[in-house]
Amino acid sequence: PSNLYKDFILPQKRGAAINILVGNSADSTNNHAEIFDKLIAYQQENIQIVCPLSYGPADNAGRIAKLGKELFGDKFEPLLDFMPFENYLELLGQIDIAVFAHKRQQGMGNIITLLGLGKKVYMRTDVTPWAMLVDLGLKVFDVRNFDLVPLNNDVRKDNQLRIESHFSEVALTGQLSTIFEG
């Protein structure tokens, strides 16, 4: 159920910075440095980079936290400690743009939640989740063409409706019925 659509009432966004989520864990397959290379061009902009590093190899978490601080200073916030699920959802609600450079299926709970919250999501085009999301009519963005342009409201609303439709509890129940009764 973590990958199901959730209807959240988002709190008012705090601050004017563009909040960017990088990856979903400390695992090296997040390719954090690759994303940082893209974001470095925007370090003079009003951005805040949030990087979940609370699970995965601790040595890599430390290395990524150090690199992020060196490159972005106070504009970089490593999340090194676990937080309650509701707090994490609130944090995702404050994100404007999420960037995932995984070369395999990973972070789908985050991706589905972020799209359902109406957030702009960048990812690789050569991974299975890209094709699945595009086939469902969702608008996701190629990580190779990163920019800070906000998601337009029509795309935001369309993505939210599609996530709600395809990743609802009703849709899951129907899919499971097809599998077990088919």
C-alpha cells in the first residue's frame, strides 16, 4: 500500500526557494554525484536540495552528505536520520522538483507519491518505470534535460488524476482480483 495514491492536504509551502529532492536513499545506485553535476549550474539560484540518506550504506551516506555540503553549502540538507512516515510525507509535500537517476527500478513509492502530490519528477528514460509511467499518460521529465521551470498547473492536475486512477486501492483490488480469480 505504500505505492498507492494518497489524498493529502498539503500545508502552505514554506519559503520561496525551489525545493529539490535528490534520490531516495544512500544506495550508490541513486547516482547522487551525477545529479549534483546537473544541479551545480543552479547553485546561485534560490534552491534548497534535500537528499534522503537515512537508509543504505552509512559510508556512502557520509560521502554524499559531505559532497553535497561542499558543493552547495547551506543549500544542501542531507536527511541522515529516519523520520516518521507522516513527517516524510509532509516533507515531500514541500518538494517542487524530484530527481532520480537510478539505472533500475527503484524509489517507486516516492515517485508515485510525488506525482500524486503534483510534483515535477525527473528520471532516466532507459528504465522500466519511465516506460510504464509514460504509457499511463503521465508527464515525467528526462533527467538529461534538467531545468528549474515549474510544472504547469494543467500537467500537475492531469498527473494527479492519473495517479489517483491507476494507483488507487480500488485499482489494486481489481488487479489482484484479475490475478487470483483469472
